[in-house]
Amino acid sequence: MLDASVLKQLTDIVGAENIATGTQDLICYGYDATQMEFLPDAVVHPDSAEEVSKILKLANELKLPVFPRGAGSGFTGGALPKGGGIVLVTTRMNRILRIDTDNLVAEVEPGVVTEAFQMAVEKLGLFYPPDPASLKFSTLGGNVAECAGGPRAVKYGVTKDFVMGLEVVLPTGAIIRTGGETVKGVVGYDLTKLLCGSEGTLGVITKIIFKLLPYPDAKKTMLTVFDSIDGAARAVSTIIKNKIIPTTLEFMDHPTLTCVERRFNLGMPDTARAVLLIEVDGDRDLIEKQAGEIHKLIEPLGLVQFRVAKDAAESEELWKVRRLVSPSLRDVNPDKFNEDIVVPRSKVPDVIRRIEAIQKLYDIPIVNFGHAGDGNIHVNIMIDKSVPGQLEKAHEAIKEVFQAALDLGGTMSGEHGVGLAKQPYIPMELNAEQITAMKAIKSALDPNNILNPGKMLP
Amino acid sequence: MTKKQTDPLERVAQDMKKCVKCGACRANCPAFSTFQREPATARGKVALAQHLAKGDITLDDGTYAAMSKCLLCGSCVDKCPNQVPTDEIVIAAREALAQRRGLTTFHKAVGQVIRNRKLMNFGALAAAVLGPIFFRKVPSTSGLRLRFPMPFLGGSRHVPQIAKKPFMKRHPEVIKGEPGKPTIVFFVGCMTNFVYTEIGEATLALFRHLGCTVIIPQGQQCCGLPGMSGGDLNTVRELAEQNLAALEKYPADYVMTACATCGGALHKLYPLVIGKRNPELKARLQALADRTVDAAVLLQKLGLHPEETGAAEGMRITYHDPCHHRTAGIAKQPRALLKDTPGLELVEMEGADRCCGLGGTFNVYHYESSLDINAGKSAAIIETGADAVVTGCPGCIMQLSDGLKQAGDKTRVLHTVELLARKIRS
């Protein structure tokens, strides 16, 4: 519980209609997509960097924890107010400040919804490629804080590859700008990159300058079906090795296909064991050529079906297979641990084999799909928490999956972040010296450990 | 809560577990689009219902307000990756809250009036229920108190005229058609009976044109939807039984309604609110649900030729999908009929299937928000340059008319059947 004088000061900063302490508000700002729940003491909705600054100054003075939050759609608990404190919601700051068509940059506030931004720039013939699955509701501030990825990362990269500069309120309340809007710039440390993916532990993002691209001429979508998981996995590395970089290279394994097929009856061939959804974009002639080459390259790898979309409607039809994955998974088991390991692209076949072995060892269903083109696999460990022993098994299996990724030169998370969910496993990937270096940065910027405390680092 | 009553939230216990709080509902909820706060989202309401189920009664005050911020439009269900039926969860939560706290004065009044046709026939009182129209919200932090009633004073809402003589009083119970043609029981609904009687007349004319025997059972009552908004499911159950008795009385091929909302009640709500403990009643209500058809859908099925019956004057129209049609998969049928009607040019608006913002008594509690949701709708309608917006729900008609008038626009608002029957009625 915050005492009355603190509440009064917070109310003076944001206005009475932008602070909530009622139980129902606390509950509704205490969850995210992890299904964990922690109740904060208050929820504030500031509307400017100045208000954020005043809140943080007050919190820093009184040593009150503050938890920045966008749409609350994270998978690792980055926005959860564990231990209580103030939830600082950024969604009122939702203005697209400018789209500069001369320099191909845009400046936005953190509460803008990703898709709304994409639509705004596309109207001007421009392109903001990062496309996390949550783009219809996630905010750009959250995307930057978690360094969100998405299917198009294969060709275009992730959120941080598009962030040129930021306005950030530091935990002490200072408002600083990082980076800028020039293509080059080497003065001082690159705080922009440091803040991307810092999960709200180093500062509250209040403005973002994004780099934009011209919107591609055309795209081509292909649905390719393989008779073995290994064939599909090898197709990924073969395409890349032959110097074709598709926009997306989405992978679905046999258990995933079974789930989708059982519920939606898409008429997959019986021999289907894995699917790759491949998309190329760019110049019309070039993508025709690329599609032909891809077909030739993957033909010998056990290809049993190759479908090319003729138009946008057919492309949407092919994407449907991928989009139906998430709703179908619950038929396997009610509870899901959704991990997002990454390995170097050539190691995709190896990691899939390792996961199959882990699945056999623990005898729990593991469903794999995801952005194989960049080596990022969504490993879904499906259990029923109500069955005794399954939760423990799941934790063991997760650990082994992480170890497999690390052994192959990968990482335990490509785009979901660490938050609370992956925190216990951090020492598997980072050694004591690395953690010490990171903690030094944290304590330099946040001496009283008030901003999103207890997250990420152990 | 007394021991005798079962907790309505038990009915949806499994459904609530399906929600993983992913946040997808933030993209689709009309209530969230205006309130912009998490308790207005579907996942927020599910979270609150879960706490309510745990017996966390300290929640009740705020929860009541949060649960009222739902139009029951079903958009969140359509787009939910896990198909969580949040509409059913909200209905259950409202009932649970009503059990624990008792009904609000307003909803008690609603229940009393909608259960009593005699009272409803007494004009102004009928209006009191149909209308949200005569209530205005008092600005207060809770957003829940009401100023009671303001008949004919206007205020900011534009009030439709109450008919001098209700539709059902103008017609005999049985209107004989041609031998061998289908017999249809007409479920009229309060808005058509008391306010938009033209919809009733047009519907009747069309089915008579097709040679159908039309029966308008005098025992039929309000469908009960206004009661549901406040969690008064006992009233809904009572009305379900009374309507069942009235509609079962005549052997008929179809039960037809020209009101999307009434259709939603007969089709989905009635079987839903009758528990498993009364399987015989549930089965009869399910049979009624299976026989219930929307007027436009039935007209198409029976082979209506709009070129023989419908409007001839040249008119540019746009079509609004009522939520209770969208969730029942009704969209193509009315459009197909309108396209075949001489003189009509159909132009699609942006977001035709987005909620108009009425949402039962939602618009009573949250009039400004309801108008805010409606403002987007009005803009989309005006953008098409249509002479008229056409729809299949009298509730939407009231809301759309209000919104357009507030926007200073003169676009007419019509029911599909009014255009389809224009020629035979002129």
C-alpha cells in the first residue's frame, strides 16, 4: 500500500483520471501473456516525458519500484509488478509525431500500436518491417524494450535494427536523448542499442526514431511440404547457403501440422511431416527468379508439395496454415511453455534432432514451429499442470532445450526476452563476469534499483 | 449469495481457463477502443470474473463497473486465438454480481417492465425500457448513476417517436395465407411493436406476398435482452419460458424475427441460460432456437424476388451488420436481396461489421462512450455518400439514427425489409 501523501503526489502529476488504485484496476494491470499475476499498489497513465520524469524522481526519492508497461502482451513477465509498486502505463503516449519522407525516418511515442504505425507509413509507400505476432495490439515502446522480432527478421532484422534514436527517462528522472536520425553517428557510447531489449530495466522510452524502407514492389508466397522434418530443416540451410535471403521462412513440424489439420482440415498430404512457408519480396522479376531457384534447390530434399500463391488472396490462404497454429495447440494439452531458442541457421536440423530426443526422454509433447529462416524456433512444451509431475518434467525439458541451443552456438531467447520466466536459467548462458558487467550498468543508471526491479539479471 | 442458487460462474469455469491473457482482444474490442483501460478488455473481464469466482467479494464495486463496459458484441470471441467466449463469461459474471449484490434500481425497473406486457403497452413505460432513450447519465465518477426519466425533454439523445398504436394491436393473431405455403410464427420484439412499427408492417407484407400464413402469437413478450445487461437472468429465464409457450402454441414451419437482437436471444441466449438441471426445458428451447430464422434469411430462402416487391426510386445505400447477425453468420443474405432490388446501389462502408455502440443497456450507463464508438460508425457511413444506411436490427437503427443526427447528417436509416417491401406497400 502506498501512503496517502504519495498517492496525492502521483495524482498531482498525472491527474485524478489517470491514476487507479481500485482492486479491479490492480488486477487488470497485474497480468501479461505469461499467466502470472502480481498486484501492484497503483497504476499511473502519464502522457508525456515530463510526467514520467516527475513520477520517476518521486519513486527514486522514496525508493518505490516502478514497472513500465505497454500493452502487457509479453511472454516473459517483463511488465509484471512482482513485489508490488507502481505500474507505469505508456499507452496514452500514442502519437505518431512525424513521418519524414525525405529522410525515411519516423518519430513516434511509445504507446503507438505496431500495426497502426505500419499502416501509416505504408500509406506513404514506406515500410516498417518488424512484425511480431502481436503487432495488432503490442506497442512500439514494448517492441523496443523487448527487441521484438517476427517472421520478416530473416531478411530485414529485428526491432533494434530499425531504431535510430530514443528519448528516455532514466530511473533518476533525467530525460535524455540517444542516437539521432542520421545514418552514421559515433559520438559516445551507443546507448540506443543498449536500451533496445533492456526490458524496461534501464529507462522508460518516451520517444522513438525509426528508420524506414521503401515498400517492396511485390512479394511471392510459397507453401512447401516435406516428407521428413530433416528435409525441411535442411531446406532452410540450403536456401541460405545458396545466397537467397527470403523475407520469411516459417517452419512447422509434424505435431504442429497434426494439431492444425485435426481442427481445421486443410487437406495436407498424408506424407507431410514438415512444412516451410517461404516468402520472397522485392523487384517483380527478381522474386520470380528466386522462387524458381528455391523450388529447384529444395526439390531433392523430400519435397511432396510446392504451392505458389497467384495473388494476395491465395497468399493469405497459405498464411492461414501458419496463423492457425496457435489456436490449435491447446488440443494437445491445456498448458504451454512457449520458448524461443535460436541457433545459427545451419544448425536448425541438429537442434530439431536434439529436441526430438528430449521429447522422447521426458515423454511430453513438444511442438515446434517458428522462424526457422533466422534459426529461431518456437519450442512449445505442452503439459497438463493438473497431472502430478508434469510441471517438474516440463522444467527439466526446458533446461535441456536451452542447453541444446547453447551447445550449438545459439541463445535461449531470440525475441521474447528474459523477464521473470527465463531468469532462473540465465547462468546457463551468461557467466559471472558477464553478469557483473551488466549489473554495473544497471546500478550506474539505477542506483536505487527502482526501475523494473527483480527482472532479467539474477 | 444463498446456498440454493448455483454460482453462474461455474457454468463458465472451463471457458475462463482458456484465456491466456495474450492481449489480442485489445485490438478488437469497441469498449476498449473508447475507454482505453485494461478492465474494459475481454481478458480484463475474464481476470475479474476469475477473481469473482474465487469469492473475492471486495471486488464487487469496481467489478460491476468493469463488467458494465461490455457491449456483448462478440468481436473479441471472433478474433480470440483460443476462442474464449467472453460474452458468455460476462453474462455469467453479471448474473453472479446481481446475485451477490442485488439488482440496481434501474435494472429492477427494467425487469419489472419487460416482464409485464400490460405495463409495456402503457406507452411511456414501454419507452422507459426500450429506451435507454429516456435515461441520461449523471456525470459521476462511478459512471453508473442515472437520472430518471426525462420523457420528451429531449436532452442530447434524439428520441424516436413511440407509435400511437402498437403493431400487435393492429393485426389479428392469425393471418391466413395460401394453402400449401409455409406457416410462419412472427416474433415481433418490443422495438418493432412499440417504436418502429413500419418494420413490422413491411415484414408482414413481404411474407403475405409470398403466400405464407403469418401468426403473431399474442402471448409473446420482450425477448429479455435488456434484462441481461444488468445480470437479471431470472427475468430472462422467465421470459424465455413465456415466449417458448407462446411460440410453441402454433405448429409452424419457422419462427421468424426481423430484429437481430431478438434473434440472438432466441437463437443463442435462451439455451445458454437454462442450466443442465432442466434438460427438458433446455431441449425445447434448443428446438425453438433451431427453428428461429432472421426475416431476410428466410425471405431469401423462400425465394423472394425483390424486383417484384422492392424500392424503385434510385438510391445509394450502405449496409451495417448488426453484431447479433455477425455472430450468427448472417451477412451475405440481406446484401444479396438488396442488390437485386431495383434502383438500389450498394456501397460498402469501412468496418461494416463493427459494433454501433448500443449494446443493450450499455448505452444507458455509458452514453458518451457509446456515442464515441458510434462516431466512427457515423463517419464511415457518411464517407460512402449513401442516401441511406440499411440494417437488420431496430436497436442499431435507433443508435445509428442518433449518431448521424449528432453528426448533423441527414442520411436515412432503414431496415432491410422496408426497402424490400417498398413497391408492394406503396
